[in-house]
Amino acid sequence: MKKIFFLSLGLMCWTLSFGADRAHTLKVYNWADYIDQTNVLEKFPQWYKEQTGEDVNVIYQTFDINESMLTEIEMGHEDYDVICPSEYIIERMLRQGLLLPINKDFGETPDYTTNVAPFAIDKFQQMAPQGSDIRVSDYTVGYMWGTTGWLYNPAFVNDEDMDSWGAILDPKFIGRIFMKDAFRDVYSALVLYAYREEIARGEVSRDELVAQVTTERIKRVEEVLLAAKDNIAGWEVDFGKEEMTKGKTWMNLSWSGDAQWAIDEAAEVGLELRYRVPREGSNVWFDGWCIPKYAKNTKAASYFINFLCMPENAILNMEEIGYVSVIASPEVMEWADDDEIEQTADLTYFFGPDAKAIHANQVLYPDRSIIERCALMHDSGAETKEMLDMWSRVKGDNLSSTMVIIIVLVVLAVVVIAVIQTINSRKQQKMQRKRRK
């Protein structure tokens, strides 16, 4: 069920009872737990009033998956004013003409969208429909970003093992791996492993492998996943990181933000977890703010996007949700530079030439050497059905020997209980008949 938060400076009851004044209402559609509601979201109406002299009431709703959000707009023509989809959905919406341009003429208000890292802008431009001259930054502004890698427990797993996606096939990890139930994320990572030799020979690039989905590439990834079926304990979207914090599993294909959350949570109970992007490479993902086609308040939507690009708001959101903002201002670089971290990272790709040796958390801010082997995840386009068919076969055929044994034992237990209950019932019936006699 969607969580619905109505945030306003007043007239809340009127809004709920009689409907919103759309000329002074901003409808925001975002992921759950993906913004600082108190220190950022609730302060937007006041800031907007100061910048424009106009009132605005914010209706804030959340979604669970990209596809449900897209369906509401594509099929239901929902009039959300600003949304926060992932890169492959932005790519699809651009191709289908479902986004409106962001008006960055804010009058006397500074254009804070210029704080977005050029690195992120370049990656976003890769979402442009093939053959078009669309400037993607006109239609979307980045929000958060990260990588995909192994979250693991070093008490059971060596760092060297986690340096490759090939760990998924190692027999010593039978029943110890949780995988994301997200076919694009898994495909985008494992296709780099499946074609590691071709990459090493220079026959194909990582960007090409991830961007151009083909039948042969889908087949190669499927072969890897099927070969790993005994090692995969389950498929998850959100609970894998919690299982890791409890020490119940050894490895989890994880998004970097979730990995950092798990590392912090585990540390509070004395458990060490680590995160690593394998040497074959991985995907770098982005979420961005957009104005959908049926928006009614594009002015407030543009100002809201600008508001979120203010360095202080970017920092507040990062501290609240644990993910990394695309904002690369000096204030954010200073925030990321932590003297308590001994290891330094080359973050010049993100912050510029002054970030050659930053004491940064490399789960959140990976070194240049890691980013250079990561590719942007794309929409699978016409091959989506084939990808889904592959995913269905992999998960349907993913009953490992351990899981089969567990299922058999459960079935036997149910049968035994049923037999015992039947025997007891018959004994009771005999006793009742004796009493009647």
C-alpha cells in the first residue's frame, strides 16, 4: 500500500475533503524512504513562497517499483508534477515522449542544477534515444547514484573471492548467496563476467555489452545463473541486507546504498560486513527527477528540482537516506572528505581536479579505478520479454539441492502431523462411542 503524506502550511483538512487547488499544489511521486521529509520536504513550501511570492501545497506519494509508477502515467495519465524514476525508465519515457522539459529560468533565484557533477550529466546523456539530438539534462536532473557489487561477511568469505562475480559459481558457497530479484541489475553485472575474456581481448566494451541486449548475451547470462542455482539461497528486493546484518547469509548482490546501511547496522551489534565491486566491472545506476507529460504545475516542479540541488539539501538527504547525491559542489566535497578514513580515493571524475586524494567512504564514493569499469544500466527495449522469459526460467529452475531437501522435510513433517492427527481423532471417536454405550 502506498504511503501518502500530505504536507502543507495550512488548509490540510480542506484539501483532503474538497480536493486540491491544482494551481497551488505540487504532486510529488518518489520512492519510499528516499528524502528527508522533515528538514527538506516540509521546508519547500516556505522556500518557494520566498522565491516566487506564491503559496504551494505539497502532496507527497511513494511508489515501490518503477514499472507501477510508469503505468500510472503511461496508461492512467496521472497528473503527478514531479517523479523520481531510475535511469532505464527515464530512457524509456524519453523515447515515448512522456517527459516535459524542466524550466531552469528561475529569475533571481540561482540555478542550483549547475551543481550536478559533469560525470552524472555525461552518464545521463547516454539515456538519449538512439538517433535523437535530445539533451537529456533538459528533461531530467540527477538525484542519487551508486554501484552494484558484493556485500559480504569476511568471517566466512575472503576478500579475494569477492573480487569476481565468479564467486557465484564457487561450490563452497552452496546456499549462502542472496541475489537481487531485479533482472536488469543482475544481467548488467553478470554479462560483464560472462564476456570477461572478450573484454580483456578488446573485442567488446563494457558500455556496449550493457547497452545492447542480444539473444546470445541473454543466453550466456542465463547459463551462469543456472550453473549457480545450488549456491543461491533466495531472491530478494529488500530483505537481503537485513539477513546480512543478522549473520544469516554470507553474500548478497547489493546496491551500494543498501550495502552501506547494512555495514552500519551490523557494526552496531559487533558484526563486520564489507562491500566490493568485482574486477570484471558492474553497473553504475542513477535516479533522477523529471516532470511527466500530464503534470499540472510545471513551475513548482521546476523549482522543487532546483531546491533539491542546493548543497545543504543534498547533504541532508544523503544523511537521511544513506545514498549518494549527484551534487558535486565544494560543500559536498568537504562533507565527503572524512579525516577518520585512512584510505584515500581519486574522486576527480566526480568533484574535479582538487579531489585527487579524498579520504572518502569508497562504498559511497568509489575510486576512479572502480568507476572506469562500470557501465550505465539501460532499458532492454524490444528484448524485455526475452529477458523476462529468461528470468522466469532461472528462478523457476532455481530449487537448489539444499532447498529441495528442506521442502521434502517440510512435506514429510506435514504428512506425519496429519497422520498423527488422524490417529488421535480416530481414538477419540472410539472413546466417545464407548461412553455412549
